[in-house]
Amino acid sequence: MAVGVFDSGLGGLTVLNAVSKRLPDVPFAYFADSAHAPYGVRDADDVYNLTCKATERLWDEGCDLVILACNTASAAALRRMQESWIPKDKRVLGVFVPLIEALTERQWGDNSPPREVAVKHVALFATPATVSSRAFQRELAFRAIGVDVEAQACGGLVDAIEEGDMILAEALVRSHVDALKRKMPNPEAAILGCTHYPLMQEIFQDALGPQVAVYSQANLVADSLADYLERHPNMHGAGENSCFLTTGDPAKVSRHATQFLKRKIDFAKA
Ligand code: DGL
């Protein structure tokens, strides 16, 4: 009964950490497409093709349900996958909707018309591909009215995190927050719309100030997955083992993953 978790690289580990704490009896197969990261500078076709390939690899591990723990893939590929590619006995879920439901104070599956919500000024930090897809604004518009979203594409940040260059990553976070504040001086909420960014959450919070509520996805996705598996117990899949797979250099990816999660992680070649 394994569930697949996919990201272009290490960012999805923030989601993996939360889902494995929330569901300790479920084995998770993690796939990092490190050889092709970052996805955030690729075009939609490229992201779609890479994401389908990674998803198939997780199906081969016995995962009937795959979580795209990657906003870029969720934004640029998920809808197309769901419309025409995923077989009937498999499911692929993204990470956007649980976050937007939390921001708009909705329960899962509440499809009532869009309504006014408490937050009016929201900063979105995400990869260039996620920002240009406008997927976040589209999903938000289904649920809320009157919310002003200012998006900041955080070029370079995923590369710095993947390389473990935390000094550069911090400098980039501060400069992207400054750029956002020039466009929207007083956001009430900030969305970390890339699963790599929670690894820098304290720096985002510090740069934004304590008055800004920072939303990140890991715990929201974990709650939503637990809820989904309760409603769909048949989607646990046949796989029995947790594993970590990468298309990159397993030694390097394991070293950085161990540094981020503060526990030993051993990646194998995908
Ligand atoms: N963690 C991915 C996301 O949530 C990173 C994308 C990338 O590889 O640029 O968007």
C-alpha cells in the first residue's frame, strides 16, 4: 500500500515529511527528477512530458496514487494529465487546491460559488513557470472574490536550494521579497507556492515581517491526503516499501536531503 510523491528535486521532501508523520503506517515512494530540475524554467510541454514519465515510474513502484508535490507540475501539467492521460485505476493529485481551500476557509469539496474571504491582499511566491501559468489565480477565482494577488517569480531560488547554497538562497529570498513589496507594500498573507520554499520559511517570514501570515503546503497536503485515503481506501496501491529514487546523482541528492530533513535519507538511482 504505497503512495507516490513526486517533485523535480528536494522540495517535495517538505511534503513527504508531513505526509509520513500524518500517516506513519503508509509507505511512500519518493521520486526526485533531479537530473531535470529546475522545472520552473521549462515550458509547459516539457514539464508535462517529464511529469508523466516520473509518474509512470511511481506506478511501477506499486503506487496507484501519486501526489505531485511540485507546484510547477501541478500548475503546468496536472489538468492535461487528468483530462487525457491517467488510466481509470490510477489517481494523480496536486498541491494547489488544499492551500487555496485553507486560504479561502473552505472544507474539501465545497463547490459553492465564489465568495468574499477575510484576506484581500495576497503575495504569491513561486517559480517562473507557476507564475506564468496563472493556475493559482484561476483556482482562487473559483472560490473567492475580491482578492488581489501579486505574484513574484523567484528565479534562481530552486537552483540555489538544490545546490545546498543557503547563503545565495537567503539573499535571493530577501531580494524577491523586496521586489514583491515594491508592488504590494502590505500583503496580509503570503503563499509559498513552491515546495522548495518551506526550506527557507523562516527567512521569508523574517523578510516579510511578523504581521504577514505565511502559508506553506506540507501540513495542508498531509491533512488532505489523510482525508482522501479515508474516502478512497482502494487507492493505497500494491507497493509495500518506502523508497527514495532520483534521476540525479544519488550520493549528492542523499547528502542534501539528509541535510534538509535532519535524518538519514538514502536515494537510489531511478
Ligand atoms: N518544488 C517545485 C515546485 O513546487 C520546484 C520546481 C522547480 O523545479 O523549479 O514548484
